[in-house]
Amino acid sequence: MSITIFSQGRNTSRWENALKERRPGLDVHVYPDTGPAEEVEFALAWNHPPGAFANFPNLKCISSTGAGVDHILRDPELPQGIQITRIVDENLTQDMATFVTAQVLNHVRGLHRYKEAQRSHTWKQHSYKRTADVVIGVMGMGVLGMHTAQQLNKLGFKVHGWSRTPKLLEGVGTFAGTEELTTFLGKADILICLLPLTSQTANILNKDTLGKLPKGAYVINVARGEHLVDEDLIELLDQGHLSGASLDVFREEPLPEEHPFWEHPLIHVTPHIASITNPASAVSQILENYDRMRHGEDLINVVSKTKGY
């Protein structure tokens, strides 16, 4: 029995090395060089070739190499009866909160203006808002969203969270369900999307929802590109309703050369680097689930296929 890695367009050597270093002698394969198909029972996956899992009759578990599993669940040929797990890692969680905080502070203090002024040798001071005067709305109150909300609250921001079902978090106001979404949006000077991608959340950042934000609001999307309707964002920026956006995820990655996001003066683009799984840190839970599967025990960090997270 082996651990088989399924990943298109990514160098898998760090995962291979981490697995073998932590468990010498472990049989590790990389698709399509999997060995006998009937021996593949545990898969480690990110952006796998659609339909690939259907070729392995004894596959029991598919583990995402990240916090998201939409790349697995969207496969129309995903075999039934297979458990799907995800990574829940303190480093991953902290890295996301740090990145989002950096984007928030860059916007609130207007630091990007001074880089532009430096290029033109312009000495000009700009006003800024204090943290206590800024309300931040976090969409998605899972592990990443709750930790990010707490970190921003510790910096003095007023923070609200919105989720599908009610959540309680000390120091953070919470809203839940479609009936409370409008109220939540109307309070957010900065909107942060950390939602899982499901059929209910796809395209949720659209003209209607973003239009309910206060005039001058700022948008940060670090979840999935499919959450955002690109042309709606550009329209609201050009109309002056939104003051800007920081985008780390996109519908197509890498972002196409001709995409208007590249040149838009109010959009800050980063190449999906907000929080990247460190194989050396995450490999322990991969191997724990591998052992649990072999011994017929309950797995950790199991995903609900119905909910999508």
C-alpha cells in the first residue's frame, strides 16, 4: 500500500521528501506513475486531472494538500464512498491572518501611495483612519476566518463575521444566513472573503452584494477566484462605489496576460501566495490519517461532501 500524489502543474518533490523523511521506507508514488492500480488506497491531491481517481478501485481516502477541497469535489467522476480530508495547520492559519492583516493595514494607512510618491520624488503627507474607526467584515467563519477576525480585533479594529450558520466568537460581532447578509455588508468598510467555495458561495461577490457595502469600501479576496464576478468588481470600482481591492485568487491561474486586473489602478494583484501549505509542517496529519485508514479508525479533518467543507 502506498501514498500516491495527484497534482497537475506543480512540483511535488517537497511532498515526496517530507513523507519519506518522516516515514523512511514509505512507498510514495506520483501520478501517473502509480504502480498497480489496485494497490492505491490513499491519495494526496491538489488540482488533480479530472477523472483520475476513477481508475483506482480500492481508493479509500483523498487528502487535499491545502485547506480547500473544491478542486476535489468539482470532479464529475469522483468515486462514491471515498472519504475526503483537508489540511488544518496552525502555520497555514497564521500565515493567512498575517497576509490579510498586511493588506488591511496597507489600505488603512495608504502605504501604497508613498511608493508611488517616491518614484516621482513627491513629498506629500496623506490622512489616514485609525483602527478603531474602521469596521471589518469577514465572510466565512471557519478556522481561517475566525483566527483572522480575532487577530484584527486585537489590533483594535471593529470586526464582524458572517457565516452560513451562527457562530460565537469573543470580541467579534457575528451574523448568519442570507437574512442577515445585507445588514452585515452594510457595516463593512473592508470586506474580507474567506468562504469555502460551494454551489451556494460561487459568485457571491457580485454587483448586488458588493453594492450593499458602504461607499468607499475595500474588498480583499483570499478564498477562491470563483467567489468574485470580475466584471462587477471593475464596474463598482470605476463608478467610485468601491475604493479598491486586493486579490490573491482568480478564476484562471496564472492570471491571463490580457486580464484587466493587471492594469487596473485600484486593484492589487498577488499570485495566490496568501497562505501556502508547508509539507514539513502538514505531513504529520497526512500520515496520521494514512495510519488511521489502514487500521480502520476514524479519520481527522474529514470534509462533508454535502456542505463542501
